[in-house]
Amino acid sequence: MRPNLVTALTTVLCTGVYLWFNGRISVAFAILVFYGFLHRESSVKVEEKSQLPLSDIQEKKKEKHTCCGGKGGSSCCSSKKGNGGSGHTCRCGSQKRKPIETQKQDVDSYPVAVDFTQAFKPEKKKKSRQPKVFSKSMPIKKQSEMLKQDNLVKSAMTVSNETLLNSQIYIFYCTLQGAAERCANKVMAKLCTMKELRHRPILVNLDEITDIDDYFVNIPCENALYLMVLPSYDTDCPLDFFLQTLEENFYDFRIEKYPLRKLVGYSILGIGDSESWPERFCYQAKKADHWVARLGGRRVFPVGEICMKYDGENKVEDWTNLFAETLKDDEPILYEYDESVEENEGADENEEMVDLEDIGNSDGNNSTEIKQMVAENSPTYKTLTKQGYSVVGSHSGVKICRWTKNDLRGRGSCYKHSLFNIVSSRCMELTPSLACSSKCVFCWRHGSNPVSKNWRWEIDEPEYILENALKSHYSKIKQMRGVPGVKAERFAKAFQVRHCALSLVGEPIMYPHISRFISLLHAKGISSFLVCNAQHPDSLANICKVTQLYVSIDASTKSELKRIDRPLYKDFWERLMQCLDILSTTQSHQRTVFRLTLVKGFNMAEVMSYADLVQRGKPCFIEIKGATFAGSSDGNGNPLTMQNIPFYEEIKAFVKNFAAELQRRGLGYDISAEHAHSNCVLIASTKFKIDGEWYTHIDFDRFFELLENGNDFQPLDYIAKTPEWALFGNGGFAPGDTRFYRKNKKKGPEQAESTTQQAVQTTGSIEIA
């Protein structure tokens, strides 16, 4: 029994009662002395017990009864008031807390033992593997767990301890004229010489990636490091689609906010022309760097900005050497925090949600702002006008070809005259779209015109294009009035355009109002010859009635077509097949032509595969022409040389084999006409051979008569007989014209004699300049 106030009072009371009933004093005194001794011994034991440490079981028991599971109750169930007291009882346990006064009495009554065993040992400091450097302090966001997670991500983005030499390097490039590809190959060659690299770099053409998200949302491997070699263009190109995709991924809520943080790092090498285009020098490389960084990429080397005009190759090599040295450095890389990201995000929080297509780009302009295809102040405009084009509006062009000038001087028309009855002096070459969806190796423009998959520019009205195109064409005709040899009667008729070749450069069928434009031509009595590259099946299916519809078939197999046409579409072969099916079904009422441009070493081998395409598309005619060499184009990504230009004898040999294969299959085709001077031969369907005579020419008056009647009509309804001079074997040079040879052209005696005899037979004269 533990003595306390109650037992003491009980003892005194019993003693008093005992004395009251005549108890002995000595016995009462003994009882009191015994109680006092017992009380003293009990107090000493309690004090010694309080000095002993708590056992493990007692500590666990004590923790079990503290507020909120052992946290002391200072911050979980109380709101702090005054000097740290609690304004209410604990809500976590079932027991009620003691009043404050009782707590103070307990503390005063029972002293607390303090263990100083670990008090004077040095405190261990936690090692930080990842140093952080910020240009300003990170803002604290308390209200949203998502914003807190963003802060953690940004902190992680400021440092990398990865060993760069162990990474898998991907070298991306995008090129129109070949400069970026050469630079990428130079970087690739340098990195391949580094023995320290664990993995061989991989070269990737951005134009050939089926889905950009395969690399820029889903990283191909855990240790990927991206290096991009990017040029800058003033016209739309595949690089614009790449940049637009990066921007859309950043604003797309369905995609992880920082998908590129999984990269080991990235770096960008920009190339351009700082002298001709200083205001936008390397702007697309800088834009790519901006969006890759905002998507979580870590920049491991500064953006390169190299002018290729002066000593560009050596500058690329110097940049590559510095980049290679950076890869060898195993020290952690520090990154400065991007203030603009935080500022932009703060602004976004206060703005209303907008549609993805309406979100502005980094420089404050709307990313969907419609721009001109070829602006007057652009280098593309200057390049095209220097080449003799008249740019009409913002996306159309007109040019007088050399055959128009020749015909005005009586020196002969182009192959269209001998094959289809088109007089060159009355023909206007026009395109309503200077942009194209392919980058053919034999293109005359060598990549100077814009390229794009789809239309994404301002649209000029068809009436405006036709009116100004005719003005530009007539203006160029007027310039010929002082040229020696121009025939007055042909010069006068040239101001009444009779034919319009919708080819020139670019892809006319891309123009959204192409059918309206063709209808305007027909309303003015101008025939239409539309050429397309078989990459836009939807537009081809919806095209209106055309005088003659061309489809370019530049290769017979998928691999050859990719090599020679270099199409932008990844499903280019499937698109070609769709177009062939459309020609044989929906557009079977048209007068259709397969155009084959033969390039030696590229597309002159697979005759049987060409026959397969003819069997599928069932064209009325097959026009086979040798490629024309338009000067050296090695610096523009165009590999052609004079060795790739076939001789006319090679063209004829190919045509004969081709026609034999078609006849073997019973398809009903044969060789009909030619124009030897253009290296061009025509294979026609035998339905145009009536009573043993060919009718490949067009009766244009009959065509417009049928068109005006409004009834359906077929190609055989407006045919005309092919003249004798145009038939295969007769050369195809029109009588009444004078064959012209350059003064320095070398000819052997036999060749000169045969040529002279042919010229006298067909024209009665020959002219030597």
C-alpha cells in the first residue's frame, strides 16, 4: 500500500478514536512512528524509480498513447495558440487530455530524465549527388499537389550525372538542298572515330520518320542522346511540320508534360546564311531548341549557329570537335533554370482554356496564322524571279519556256506539238501552286521552290491568278518583239493564249480551287493540260473535266520511286496506287497520260513493273521522255550528272521493250509518235488507231463544243489525225520551221549529212548559228 494523504488521515483518525476510548499513549505513539518511517521509505523508492530509463516495452506503450501515432500532437490535431498551447482536445485518441494546470503539476512533481550520450557527437551531413544551380529562387506552390510535382520535375531537370559516352546518340537532320545532310554525315563521321563511345551513332532523316512521336514522346531507349542538324528556310518544308508537332505536344494535355526528360541530353547545330538573311538566321534551329527544352530536354552543348556561305564546312568540323570533347567529360552538367518557362506558366494559370489550334507560339504570334507561300521580300521570291519566273500573287507563277521563244522565231515547237497538236507560241506555262509534295532528283528548280504535304498558305482567288498570269505572260511576249527572226504573224497570235500547261514547277493540283481555275480557262477558250505527281488521290478524284490529264509515273517500284521522287508522304506508294485506280474508274472519262521521265541509273530497268502500272491505271497514252540536265546540282542534294541523261537511242530501245511487254500481255498499246529533238516518244492505246492511222492529236474546237453542250463525252470524241511528220520514225519536227543547231555543236560528217538531208526534206532549210 502506497502512503498518501488519505492513509495518513485514516491513521490519525484511528489513533484519535483509540485514545478517546482510553487507549494507551505509548501504543498510539508507536503507531505514528511506524507510519512516518513507512512514508519516508516509500518516497525514496519512487524517486529512484523515476531515475531509471524506460524499457523498450514501456517506450512502445508510451508512443502508442501519444497524439497522432507518436508525433507528439504538436502539429496534427491542434491549432497553435498563444505560447504553443492547444486550444482543444486531441481528436485522434479516445482518452481525454488533462487540463493544462494538471500537466504543469505533473512536470513539477516528477522530473524528466535527459540522455546526453549522443549529444556531443558530430552530426553527419547528407551528401548531395546532384548540385542545383538556379538563376532565381524557385517559387513555392502550396495549394496544388500537381504544381508541387512540377517543381520536383524542374529541379530534376537542372542536373545530369549520366555518362555521356555510354549514351546512344541519334543524329537527326532535315534537308531540302543537301547542306544539312552533308553536315550531319560529317558529324556522324567524326563521332564514329571516337573509340570512347560505347554505341555507334544512328543517323535519322526527319523527313523519313513515319511518326515523330516515336522519338519525341516515346524515347527509343533509356540512354538516348539527341543531336539535331537543322537548316532554316523561308518556305514551308517538313521542318515546319516537325516544329509544329513539338509545339502541339507541349500544349497537349493528353501527353506527359515533360516527355523528353528521359533523354540523357540533346544539342542542336543550326546552319544558314547570315549574309543574305540576317534577321532570321538559324531561326528554326533556335525554335527547335526552345520547344525541346520546354518538353524536358537537357541541353548538353550550346546551340551551334553556322553560316555556310563562308568556310561553313570547317566551322561545322570545329563545332563537332567541341561537342565530342564535351562527351568525354564525366563531371555532372549544371543547367540554368529557364525563367521564361516559369513566367509563361504563371500567365497560363490566369488565362481561359483555349483550343489547341488557337494557342500562340513562343514569339506571341498565333501558330495558325496564315502566311504567304512566297512573299516578295523572301529569298525564294528572288531566286524564282532570277530564274525567269513571274510570281503571281503569293503562290502562283508564270514563265516562258525556250520552246515558246523558238516557235516565235520559226525554230520549232516542243514535243507537245508533234504528239498532241499544241503550238508552243500560243501556250502559257503556269502553276497555281509553286509548292510541291516531292523533291524529284531531276527537278529543274533544284529545291528552290517550297515543299509541303498539304496547302497551308493564303489562297488567291482563281480570277485574280488568271488575270495577272495572262498579263505577265503577255508582258514577256512583248519583250520578244525586238529579237531577230521573230515571225510577225506568230507574234500577233501569241497574244491570244490558246493552251495552258498547268505544270511548270510545283504541284498544281494542291491548289484548293484548281477545278474553278480550270473552268475559267475553258470559259476563255484556253485548253487545259494538268500534270500531277500521283500523291493527292482526293484532289485527283474531284477534278473537273480537263482537256488532258497527266500523271507522273517516275518509277515502277516503291524503292525506286522513293529514291528518284523523294516524296514527303510516308505512304507515297499507296497514294500512287490509289491514283491509278482513280484513273481507271472515277476519271476514266478523261483523256489520260502516263508521263515517264527516264533517268539513267535510276528508273530504266524494270519494264515489267511499268507494265503492271499501265495494266492497273489503263491510261490513253504513255509519254516517255528523257530527263533534261539543268546544270550541276550536286550542292542541292541532287545527285544527277550528264552521265544520268539517256541518249535518244537508249530511249527508243526502252520504248520498244516496253511496248513489246504491253503487247505480250494483250493490253493493246503500240508506239505512235515521237519528237526526237526532245528525246520523247509516245505509246498510245490502239483504240486511237483507226483504220490503220493514228489519231493522237486533239481537235480543240470540238472539245470546247462538247464542253459547251454540257453532255458527257469521251476522249475519242475530240480526236484529230496525227500528221505524217509526227509519226514514230519521222523525227517529229514540224514542216515550215527551221532546225537550229548551236554554232559550237560537234557533229561527225555522217551525222551532219543525215541531219542536213532530214532538215531539207522537212523544212527546206537549215540554220546554223
